[in-house]
Amino acid sequence: MRPGPERHRARERALEILYEAQIKGRRAPEVLASLAVAPDPYAVRLLESAETHRERAERLIEACAIDWPLERIALVDRLVMTLAVGEMLLDDPPPLAVILDEAVELAKVFSTEGSPSFVNGVLAEVARRLRD
């Protein structure tokens, strides 16, 4: 089952804002505060969770991306996965299958040909570790 287009667009917008923050060397809340029009509330929620859990997410991503230090992982892939881990750690997250599917979709659209399978594999292992 595909998530609603509103949530999909919220995830895309959250990724765009994370990317802008990274490129500008700023934090996501700073970029959010500077926007003329606030994004969808779910995008804001995703960004807040990604920011809150960023260090934990990055440690998990690096631990699960065997032989791929965090700094060698493509920026967009890293941001997609950070966003997804933040979504997994929400108080009331959507089903894991939805989070993984959406992360893979974002990787398909915004990253390289090999990114969807890489993102899926790393996030599946992250989810397993979070569950255990």
C-alpha cells in the first residue's frame, strides 16, 4: 500500500531542507526558521526527529553500512537514511514497511542507481537493531 501523496511530499520536502542545511553548513531548524512559507507539519516533525536523533542515526547507519564509513556514503543517501531513522524513532511511527519503501523511493529519485538497494539494506539492519 502506497502512503498518501501528502506524506510522500512531506518526506521529499524534509529531505530538501536537510540537504540545504548540509550544503549551507547550518542546522535544519535554522533553515526552517528562514523559510518564507513553513512546510507541511509532518515535514517539520520529520526534521525535528531527524535533528534530535541525528547522532544516534549516524552511528547506526555507519555500523550497519559494512565497510562504508559515514563520510564515504553519498550525501543524499546519508540524509535519506537519517530522515528514515528519525521517522522510525517517532513516538507513533508509520509501519516500518512504509518508512523503508519511502526511503527507497527517495533514493531512486534523488540519488544514484545503486542507492535504493544500499539504502534498503542498511535501513533494514538499522530497523532490526532498533527492534532488538
